[in-house]
Amino acid sequence: AKDPVRVLVTGAAGQIGYALVPMIARGVMLGADQPVILHMLDIPPAAEALNGVKMELIDAAFPLLKGIVATTDVAEACKDVNIAVMVGGFPRKEGMERKDVMSKNVSIYKGQASALEQYAAKNVKVLVVANPANTNALILKEFAPSIPEKNITCLTRLDHNRALGQIAERLNIPVSSVKNVIIWGNHSSTQYPDVYHAVIDGDKPVRAAIADDAWLDGEFIKTVQQRGAAIIKARKLSSALSAASSACDHIRDWVLGTPEGTWVSMGVYSDGSYGVPAGLIYSFPVTCSDGVWSIVQGLAVNEFSRKKLDDTAEELAAEKQLAYLCINE
Ligand code: NAI
């Protein structure tokens, strides 16, 4: 039997945490033959709720779940973890300035970066979910210099999956028939969902199948960009089950590899590919093999796409600047 993998979920008493931990314990993230030990972190005001989640995990009697660490102590939470899914953060509340929210998250991610650096397994793979996801990941990278930059990513797989879903709905085909959409840039409303290279049924271009460029260049992009807000409006709560499921997809493909001929979107540390400034955490098309992601190279970027890639990079550069202002205060 395989040795258990230790998976940390921060913000585990929250909405996404509640959807995510049972998926991990069922093998959705790492496979049905991979035992896991769940590490769950939250803050003291949520300690009782966190203990409730732990009780339910015990009650669910998951065969793959070999242990549970539920704590408000960040060092204990990070001890020897192989995978870290960072869902905890400070949400924007009504009337709050962007800078105040950034400042709170910078201080959270600075602290958690140090704890991961000190206590996590050396090869820990990190996925940041909490918003602003790209910039939180960048802060985490800056303050955990011994963790390879290749091991620090943020979640744009939910946006990727949303784009697949919209194409499938429009064509009235199963979502599994659609692949190779791309989310470029920030996990925010400036992200660019690109279908120029997307295909259905293995090799048929999505653009030809849909044959409605006005929809693809307009409503489709907007729907994907604004989907988070639409879910909040409908549910009065933000996306949780889809975020949790996409986080599992992200880690599973990263660890176990992407299928031949298929790429996915991940927020990763830019090396300057596609003219994106190096040093931003930016969502790119990637393939994964042997636990390592690589940016898909050589895709054509037309003028329409170029502008959108640049706009979202510009927003990320501004976020980075704001984050640094907060660090230096
Ligand atoms: P939530 O508010 O239900 O849960 C967040 C949890 O984090 C709470 O239990 C809170 O106590 C905890 N927390 C706060 N500060 C913490 C800290 N310093 N250490 C550990 N835990 C801490 O929020 P929800 O709905 O679960 O969303 C979590 C985050 O995920 C939010 O930032 C949200 O914006 C983001 N999100 C990102 C998505 C993506 O695609 N990247 C999609 C959906 C949500």
C-alpha cells in the first residue's frame, strides 16, 4: 500500500473547505488508491466550526483517510505537508478599500509562507485559491524563498472549467467533448478566456463548430469573466462546490499528469512566455508530467487576443505594486 500524502487545507472551516475536504478524503484529488492525512487550518474564531468539520470527517468513515490534524496553529498545520491548498484569506467587505484588503492578505500570506518554508515537506506543492489568488501566490513565493517557484501556483482552473461548460452548453454536447480552452492572466474580471485553440471531439475547432464570432468575442467572454458574480447573485454565497472540484482537478493533473494532447490552465510564475512580464503569477496553458508543469509554447496569439493578454498583465502588475506597498509599510 502507498504511504499517505499529507494535504493541508487552510480556511478549512469555510464554504470551500467544507466542500473540498470530503473530496480529498474520497480520493478525488490524488486518486482512489492514495491514502491521505488531512491537515486543516483555520483561525481561532472558527475553531469550533473546524472541530465540527473534523467530527463529520470521522463520521463519514472514509477508507482513504488515515489521519486528521485540525488546528489553529499554523506551524502544526504545515508540518510535513506534501500538498498545500490555501483557501483561507481575508474577504473584501462592503466599504473596504482595495488596499486594506490587500494589506490584510499580504500579512496572512507572508506569515503562512514562512510557516510552509519552515515546516512543510521540501517538495511541497502549493495551490493558492484565496483572492486575490495570483497576488497572494506571488507574496507566498517571495516569502518562501526555499520553495522552488515551480511549486507555487494559483487556481484559474475554475475559470477554465467554466469556459468548457459554456461551450458545451452552447453546443449541447457533453463537457467531456470539449478541451484546450485557455484562461490567460488574472483570476479576476480581466482574465481572458481564449477559445482560438479549443477543440471538440478531439480535433474540430470550437470556433467553426459554434460559427458565431460575435457571441464568442462578446457574451461568452463576459459570461466566464462574470460567472463568480452570477453565482453570488443566485446563491447569495460565492462558488464553493465548483471551486473545490476545480482545486482537485488542478492538483490531480499537476501530480498525475495531463492527458496526451490536452492542456489546462494554471496560474504560474511567468518566465516571460507570450510576452507576459516575468515575475508575475499569470494563468497560462500548461501540460503536466512527472509532477512538473510546462507552459505550452508556440500557440498563435492574434491581435484581439494580444490586447487582452496585455490588459490582464497590466492589472496584475498594478496588484503587485500595491502588494509591495503594503509589504513595505
Ligand atoms: P469563507 O469565508 O467561507 O471561508 C474562508 C475561511 O478562511 C474562513 O473559515 C476563515 O475563518 C478562514 N481564514 C481567514 N483567515 C485565515 C487565516 N489567516 N488562516 C487560515 N484560515 C483563515 O470563504 P470561501 O467561500 O470558502 O472562499 C475562500 C476564498 O476563496 C476567498 O478568498 C474567495 O474569494 C476565494 N475563491 C477563489 C476562487 C478561485 O477560483 N480562485 C473561487 C471561489 C472563491
